[in-house]
Amino acid sequence: MTRATLPPQRQRVLARIERLSWLVGIGLILGFLYLPIAVLVAYSFNASRSLTWPMSGLTLEWYQKLASNSQLIEAFYNSIYVAVSATALTLIIGVPAAIALDRIDFPGKGLFRKLILLPIALPGIITGISMLILFRAIGFNLSLETVIIGHATALLAVVVTQVYARLQRVPASLSEASVDLGASGLQTFFLVTLPNIRTAVIGAGMLAFTLSFDEIPVTFFLTGRDNTLPMYIWSTMRRGLTPEINAIGTLIVAMSIVMIFVSVLLLRDKKNPRK
Amino acid sequence: MSTSRLVRLTRAAVLSPPLLWTFVFMFVPYAILFVYSFWVQKYPTFVPDFQFGNYIQIATDPQYLNVILRTLKIAFFVSLGAALIAYPYAYFLVFKVKRPGVRMALYMAVVAPLWVSYLLRAYTWKTILGTTGILNSFLMSAGILSEPSSVFLYNQTAMIVTLIYVFIPFMVMPIYAVLEKIPHNLTEASGDLGVGRFRTFFKVTLPLSIPGIVAGFTMTFCLSFGDFIAPFLVGGPDGLMVANVIASQFGASLNWPLGSALAIVMLMIVLTIITISDRFERLGQGKFA
Amino acid sequence: MTKIIETTNLTKTYGAVLAVDDISLSVEEGEFVTLLGPSGCGKSTLLRMIGGFEDPTSGQISLDGKEVTHVSPSKRAVNMVFQDYALFPHLSVGKNVGYGLRVAGMPKREVAEKAREALALVGLEGRYDDSPRMLSGGQRQRVALARAIVRRPKVLLLDEPLSALDANLREQMQIELKHLHTKVGLTFVLVTHDQTEALTMSDRVVVMRNGRIVQDASPQELYESPKTGYVAGFVGSTNLFRSSVTIGANGPVIKCFGQELAAPAAAGALSGQEVLFGFRPEKAALVPGGSEPGQNALRGKIAEIVYHGQSARIAIDLGSGQVLVDLQISDAAGSAAQIQEGEEIAIEVAPHKIMILADEVVP
């Protein structure tokens, strides 16, 4: 017996119940997802140090403490430096890699592809450790630069998958037509290929930036004297719970929201109106 | 310039940087890691050798074996839990939401938390579940508990909850992608042929969505398997996972060879899982085609 | 007249696959040449080698006297119209057409002028600022044409340009392409698998199979005097049959599915041999009922009549085989209007209308 065989009145009631259960379920899931974030934001304004419910009052004390925390601010700028550099590097290496995978046949292509895409499912700790071993073996000291190289390597997978997927939708005949009409390979890349993968490159770049900014496992093993923001937060956590962490967290949430908006705006203009 | 020369030069220019980079920063490190796993610790450093001692230690010493098994178990439950929550969400989005604007918004709503720091999202569970935390004080003020309970935090359950929380978006994305691709007329045709909605789901929708489930499950499993942050924050003494053990080998214990061997073991496990899931995915696709 | 394209022993292999097998072809300036054949016969590969998109494995290509075998497409005086038109989606129609000129360094104003001229030539002046997405298939193809022509190349290569269009549009475009060719005066080399296109538009048709040229002739010659059974069957329809040649009282005689027919005079030289023969369905004539059939008659039962408006195709069962005959529909005697399925029928084929065909040489 299916629902369709019930009298219409019953059907409508069942449909309503079903709809309601779905909505409750979705609400619960979203609540589960956003509760911790809400707690984080709320308690960054909590007057007391404890995390008990209910809150004891509102204060900006923790934010003020942050502003005067020079280590934190330095770590923040370090993170920006690392994220920008790593993103640039991973795009410069990743875009040609995606083009090579799409258009060129060469010996060892299969191995190359597997290696590049490995870090997507591979725990960051393995990438971190293996690169630590490399740097130590060649006598390279750990620093922000080693972190940058580590990030760029781990993030290649992100760029390659995005750009490759987009490239698949760009017919090879476009490049052939460009060359046929007199353009050189370089001109073709800048005048034809790049404009057609622009959204994927931008999207991948933004994603890479965000992931680099928040990166921990690889950074953990490759950090020298200078800390990135996550490393600084990590070290503060080891010393115990402090409300300042909530404040930092809230600021990062705010920054993430801004980034999401920026990326949506940037990508919206170039989008195919049909989609 | 001739076609072949132009083509060859272009190819070289495009290929060299990525190939070089991959070789130096991925292939070589893994190779050295592999080599180190056969070396021997000689406090305070380590020396070249060729012995399987590290691997034997891992296989026989219950300390290491237990950690590996525990980590596998936790990774499995995390993936299962995330899948059980993510699938209905994705299903709802694809099949029950009519307006594309609402669907987009709900999709972004589940993906947005990924943009917020992972460390902080794991950390908040520490604050929520602790004895001075929100859950306890809420339960006390509601009269359910008379004093704070330490049962919520610093155990494997806390880790599993935390990791499920972190990985739900990772699960939703591939399942959503695969459900979206199912042509609408398939489910319509099934209904048209008189098949009830439950059976349509089990016979049509679910089988077709397997590639997405497998992809999400694999990624979640492998990433949980290698996580060391959640155990550190909410795991407690019996919540140690493989990654923590490896990290300590490269830290205080200064036993790089053993750490390398453990890392290789982890690498092998992850590669095996990826290979198995690849086969699964191809099976699923074969049925569809 | 100068040979604008000349290939000498051109060969292309992909691993174990021989795509183009030792082809020596020449094209005169101003000709409209079509490469005709089924998929996989190597026609597109040959075209792409002429354009510079594939590297020949061996052999040479010359354009207007200059050797260009390994020269990049950007340096050859040929332009290609691709099968999927390859219009740049991120540029407007006008910018698409002017792309080649811009890349060559021509100043913007001049480029725009020339682009508008080229668009006017194909009837799309008003679409200069539109995005290619807004155009129909036929319009896009015209933009691709304009873009290729605007650089005034010596040769225009067209890779199955009409295959993506629907039937009505295709007929129209065939005529337009022919007009364009006359107007602009360039050499056209077109690749297609559609024999109607080849016959309608070309000065010369090169029929290809398995990487080789089977016949290279004008459309008329191809149709009336195909060299092989393959060509006879590919270009138009042909009734093919094998027979040994014997010499009879009035000349050479052959058997078509067991029935005797007078053979063409040239068959006399092939006495005693097994030869492939053929005749086209429209070359047969109905023997009006009642009169005594002449020597060149084939008698059989009508198996099927397929109505085609102006004519009808009649399948006649001769016992050991079937032949197809096209008859006009009219009120006169000998017309298709007068017969019915199942009837006995006699048709005659004049000996000079029977073609002597060679078998394929399979390498």
C-alpha cells in the first residue's frame, strides 16, 4: 500500500507531518552546526572568565586585551604573509599542472596526477613530516618560508582539481583556433585560455588562501621561530582556556564572513547568467 | 618556428615547474621518509641502517597496535555518523526544496562553517562539554544534574562528536553533487510505474548516490584517521590517536625512524582505503552507465 | 595555374594506427575541393596536417611553393573553420572576428573596420557587439567563416562545417558557401562525410578510404564514372553484382543475379574474368507490359515500393538477388504510378549505362 492509495484528507495530513519532520531535522542539523560558533561569539563578550550558563554580563575586555597583544598581532601578519605567498605559489605551479593534465600526454602522467591529488585525502601530518624530513636532510632551517613551501605543496591539489574541472569544459579547439589565427602559445594562454578559466582560478585562489590561513598539521611541523596565527592560538590553548581565545575566534568568524561575501561577489559577475 | 618545435617548447615550459616541484617536494620527501623508517634511533639522534625493527615494534607492541586499531575505529564511527547526518540534509536539499535560492542558501549554510577556523570549531566543543562548560551548567540550571559531570569530555565519544561536527560539510558536498545529477525523470518514472516512495529511494536514488557517499566517506575517514587536534583538545588519556603518537616521535621522543615507520604505516592504510574506494566508485558508475 | 597546396607522400601514424597513408594531393588556386569519406578514413587528419595542427609522420606539405611541413599554424597562410566553430565565448562577435588581426598588431580602429566588413560579407553586420552565446548555430558558423576570411588567407579549410546544422539549414548553407567561394575567390578545402554536400559545392571531390585516396575527380565524373564499387556505393546508390564475362553473338555478356545482360563494350577485354559491375537505380527503365522484353531485361517480382514524392524506389526480387530501381511517377506508360507490389515486372538497362568497377585494393 502506498500513500497514494489513502484518502486525500489523510494524504494531506501525512504530507504536512512529513514536511514538518524534515524541517525539524534540518533545523536540528543547522543548530548543531552553528551552536558552537554562536557560543564562541557570545562568550567572547562574557564578563567573567568562566564558561558557565548563563552569561554573567557583557564586556569588551577580551578584545581590548587582544589589541594590546603584540605576539598575536605579529602572528596575524605572519599568517597573511604566508597565505598570500603560498596562494601565489600554488597558483603559479597549479594552473600549468592542471593544463598539463588536461592537454599533454607525457610519461609518468599517472604517477604525477596521483602525487598531486594525494594531499586531498592524505592527513596533513604526513605531508608535514615528510617535508620536515626533507628540509632537515638538506640542512634548511625551519622558518615562515618553509611553511609557505609546505602550504603551497599541500594546496596544489585544491587548485588542480578546480582548474582541471573547468578546463574540461573549455574545448581544445579554442586554443587551436587562436594559434590558427596567428597567436603564439603564450598569447593563446593569456588571451584565450586564462579568461575562460578565470572563475576557477579565482575560486581556487580564495579557497587556497582560506585553507592556508587556517592550516595546522603541515604548519605544526614546519614552523621555525615565527608563528602563524593558528600556531599562536594552539600554544595559547595548551596553557589553558582563556576568553581571549573566544575573542580571536569571533574575529576570525567575522573575517570568514567577509571573505565569503567577497568571493560570492567576485564570482557572481563572471558567472554564466543561465546558471 | 616549426609546429613540433613550438609544441615541444611550450610543453616543456608548461610541464617543468609542476613536475619539478612535485618531484622535489612530494616524491623526494616520501622517499626519504621511507628510507628513514629503516634507520635506528641512537639517542639523541638517529643513524642510517637497514632493519625492520621499527615495523616489528609497531606490529607487536600492543601500545602501537592498540592505538592504530582505536584510530581506525574512531575514524569509522566519525564517517558513519557524518554520513547519517549529511545524507538526509543533502537529500532534503535536492529533492524537497523547490526554490533554487533557498537551496543555494541552505547549501552555503552547511558549507560556511568550513571557512571558520578548524582549530576553533574543535575548541568550542571543549568549552561546551567541560565541567565548567555550557552543557553542564545548562543541565544543572534545568535541574537534571545536581553537580557537573565529567563524563562529557576527555573521552572517545567527545572526540567522535567533535570530528563528526567538523566533517559534516565534507560529507554533504559530494553527496549533494551526486544526488543533483540524478535525472528527475528517473524518480518520476519509478513513481509512474507504481513503485512506492520508500522503495523508489532504496532501488533508484540510493544506489545512484553511492559514488558520492563513497567519496565523502573516504575523505572523512582518511582525514579523521590522521587527525591529532581533536584528540589533543577533547580526547583525554585514552583518546590518543596514531597522529599524536607520530607527532611525539618527532617531538620529545626524538625517534624519527620510529615516527617515519608509523607514518609509512599510516600512509599505506590511507592509500589502501583510497584504492578500495576508487574501485567502489567505479563499480557504482558502471551500474549507472 | 599555381598549385596552392601540394602534399607529397604524406603519411600519419598514431602508434599502430595508420591514419593517412602516403597521400600525394594537389590543389589549384581558387578551387573548391572536398575531401569525402566515412569517419575514420583520414580526411580530417589530412586537413589538420595541411592546417598545421598535426605533425606528419613522413612526407611533405607545400603551400604556394613554400615548404611548410613542420611550420606552426600561426605562420601558415591558411585558416581553419572548426567543426564546433571554436568561437571565443569571452569575446563579442566583433572581437572574435578581429582576433587574428589584433594579435598581428593591427591598430584597433582598422581591426574594427575590417571585422565589420567581414561580418557584412556573411550577412551579420548588426551583430558586432553581441556575445556568441546569443547566436544560432548557423549564425555562429558564419561568424567563424568571417573570422577566418578576414585575414585574407590563401586557403580556407573547413572541417565538417555543416554537420551540426539541421537539414533545411544545411541546404541553404551549402548554397551560401558556394556563393561565398565565388565572391571571395579563395581556395576552399572542405571535409565532409555527406556526399550531397560534396556534389553540390565542389569543383573537385577527393574520395578517401582507410587513409588513401580512392578517386579524385569532378562531381560529374565521380557520379557517372566511379572507379570502384566503394565509390559507386558511397556517392549515390548503385546496384552491385559480380559476374564473369563471356563473349556472345552480339558482344560481351554478363549475368546479373543469374539473368543475362548485354555488357558494355569495354567488358570485351575482360573475357573470362570475374568482374564487379554496377548500375544506378535511375538508369534502369521499365519495360511496358505486353511487349517482348529485349535482351537486356531483368525479370522479377516487385518486393517493395517506397514512395519518394517525385519518384519511387522499387525493390525487385530477381531470385538470387535484389536490385533497386528508381522510376519517375507520372501518367505515362513506364511510370511508377502504374505498378503494384507483388506484380511481375521487367526492367531494362542499356549496356553503356552499366559501370565496370574495380574492387578495393586492401593494403
